[in-house]
Amino acid sequence: MLIILSSCANPYYRAIKELKNTEFNNNPELVTAKKALKFIEHNQLDSLKSMFPEKIIENATDSIWQELMSKGQTAILKSNFPSDSLVQITNTINIIDGKRQVFARLSFPFTNQTSKDSTKYINLITSENQLHGLYIANYPFGLRIIEPEHNEPHLSRHSANYESVSWFRIWYGSGFKKNKFGGSYGYYAVSGDKEKLNKLEIKPVLTELFDLINSAKIDSTDFNYMSPDRNGNPEYIYLRFKMNNEPYKNFGEFTVYYTLEEEEGKPEELSEFIIVKHSEKTRYLYKKSDNPLLVDKLKELTYRDYGRHQETRWH
């Protein structure tokens, strides 16, 4: 939601001057923002709407409200509510027709409890007990994720191989499942250089995995930078590799993502596919129903005791 400054008697410069000379008390704005978040958490859309000026309510479509509620509830319910010290707050002053109004921009980070590297920000603009802006994103106010402009071309077939791997990372998220692999942490990770990879004694499995990818029929390709939002709390495996052979050494990481099992009643986007990417955006989709051997190899890598080679885990 854009807040536009009037150009009456140089109000911009007056607002800038006031910003430099004003100490802000944002406690009331925190209260207003938390009130809105509670309405989202408890699916109270009418109460949330009542916090906005009438003009904003009139201009927002039903689909916008539904998307805000859905994404907001997902972020809140999968996370612990952030402490006040984690909330990023900045202020702006708007002067229109001589009237001064202070706005607070508040970014609340909600970090997924089962995937610690996944954080959603609920960003709110408040003023005088009202909301003037609300959106959910992968970044707080003042930060934008800039997608790389260059798209590495899709290959007609892959040529990944074990010998060319120079670095790797295996990340397993147990999601809704409670098992010995995720343990009480809900995940495990193993990573390192080629020497570390050799110590894991998984060369036969990885060699077969790469061979199957190289020979599999590609069902779909596209360019996609951001990971899809999770609908539930699925069990999944995510593999990352750096390779020193052509063409991958020019592309960046070679990655494989696979949803092992969805949480009941919460289907995941693209869960019927094995997702392969090279570089940051170039994506390939393989139907899991047509690649049972590939699925078997992914499970063989997943359900394995890596013991002392695992990274230190944290709750």
C-alpha cells in the first residue's frame, strides 16, 4: 500500500526535517499491529477489515483478502510469535494540506519451526490505531529479493556425475512425521567437500541417482527463482551439489528437491514431481510416477544413518 505525500508548500522537505528531529514512541503501533495479527491468526476477516480506512477496504478485492488471510495464518501457525526485539520498525511522516501524520512500518519475522531456514515476514503499516498497509513476503520492509536477470538455458539432457562433485549438502526435513532420522529436532543435515562425501560411502547410490536423472524424460521446464510456499508440514529431502564439469561449473549449484510425504489434507505444490535445478532459476520437473527408481534412490539417501558426519543440530 503506497502512502503518497502531497506537494503542498514543500511538505516533503518539512516531513524530512521532522523525521530527523522526532523521537518516536512505537508502543501503540506495536499494540495495533499485534491486534491485526491476532485477527489473522483466528481468521477474523471482518475484524481485520475494520482496522483499515474505508477507501482501502473499497479498493481491495475478495481474492486479496483471502490470500492475505491464508498466507498470514500459515506463517503464524507454523511459527513461534516473535518477541518485540525481533520486530523491525521504521517511521515516516506524511504532511498533507498542513496536517501531520506519523506512520510506523513494522516487519514481524515468523520462522518455520520445522524448517529453520524458512522465514516469512508479515509487514504492516500503522497510524493512529489504524492499518494502512499489509502484505506477507520473504523479506521485511526496506529489503527486496532481486532475481538474477540472466536465465541459464535449459539443457536437452543432464550430464551430472559423482566424480565432478566438489561440494555437497544433504538436508532432510521430517515435517509432520516423528522418526529417528529427524529426531526431536525435525531435521538433519550433512555437508562438506569431496573428501567428506567419500567418507559417507554413498558413491554407488549417488552415481545411480545422477544416471537416472541424466536418462529420465523431462516432463516440464521453467524459470523459477523462489521456492514454492508450503501448504502443510511435509517430509522432504533437498540435495545440493557444486560440480566442476561442463556445463555445471558455469551454472552454480545443481539441486534436487523431493516431497517424500505430504501432511494429510494439506497437498503441496508440485509434490507429484521431482524438482531439479541448475543455477538459481533454471528448473526441470520429473513425474515421480514415471520415475520409481529415482524415487527409490532418493529414499535410500534419505533414510540412512550418517552418524558423526551430521552437522550439529539445534532446537
